Amino acid sequence: MESNKNNTDGFIPLHGGYRNLITYQKAEVIYDGTVYFTNRFFKKYDRTIDQMVQAARSGKQNIVEASMASGTSKETEIKLTNVARASLEELLIDYEDFLRNSKLKIWAKDHRLTVRFRELNKTPNANYQTYIKAIENPEPEICANSMICLIRIVSYLLSQQIKSLEKAFINEGGLRERMTKARIEKRSKR
């Protein structure tokens, strides 16, 4: 079940719908790109492959789990969204390690290709094909830095998502408050 669309008058709010989140969509590109990258640039039995792929997977899957848990636990939603961000940060460090150990440049924020990547990122409904020329570029420096750019974008978006969740919790409360409110409203209708 992707979302809870049937509950219109209960105390469990609509939840799920993670496929509509930009953070999920871009995390899926990061996962697919990481699978491609590790298969291309690391030897078959290098432990780094598993570490990087698992960090990318954790980033994506924790967004899913947070979205599905959101109906009954805002605390869990916030925690899992932060776990997704932390996993992607771990992955970012792996890409930086690759560049440093390969004696390749890590692009600065104002590098012309970083700026170009940010422009590309504004493409509506961006998917793997949107970024394929960067992710699957013949130059390893471009591949790794493109992944870093994408991870930084998603990490920023996840930070914003966490701030938004925090504000929503402060303004709307959590499950216990909604349960109490629903019960009081039910009693008052009798």
C-alpha cells in the first residue's frame, strides 16, 4: 500500500505517497547511480561496493519507511528521515574518498560543472535518464562529482523536510493528541 487514502474522518492522517516526494525520486537516482558507479570503478570483491550500495539503499529505503510511519508516529517519521540523510552523508564521504584516493578534484560550489548540475537538477520530474550523461560519463571525476552534487541536493532537501516535519508536529501534534481530540468529538456528538 503506497498511501492511506481511505481514512477521511479518522484520527490517522493520510500517509505514504513517498513516490511523490522529490527526496525519494532523487534518492532512487542516487541508488541506481551508485550501483552503476561501484560496478564500474571498483574490483568485484571490494567491500567498498557493498558499503556504498547499502548507504545509498538506506537513504532511499528510510524515506519510504518514514513516509509509511508518518500516519501513526511523527517521531519515527522525523528519526527515519534523519537516518536517510545520515546514510547519504556517509555515501558522500565515500565518493569524496574515491576522488581523493584517485587524485581527482572534488568540485567546489562554484565549479562550472557544479553550477551546470544545479541547473540540470531543476528539470521537472527528473529521473536517472535526466542525469545519465553525468553519472555514466567516461571521466570518473565527472561521475563521482555528479553523484556528490546529487547527494548534496537531497541532503539539503531532507534537512528542509525535517524542519517542515518539526513545524507540523509543533502546530498539529502527534497521534495521542489526535486520538484524544477524536474521542472528545465523538463523546460530544452523543
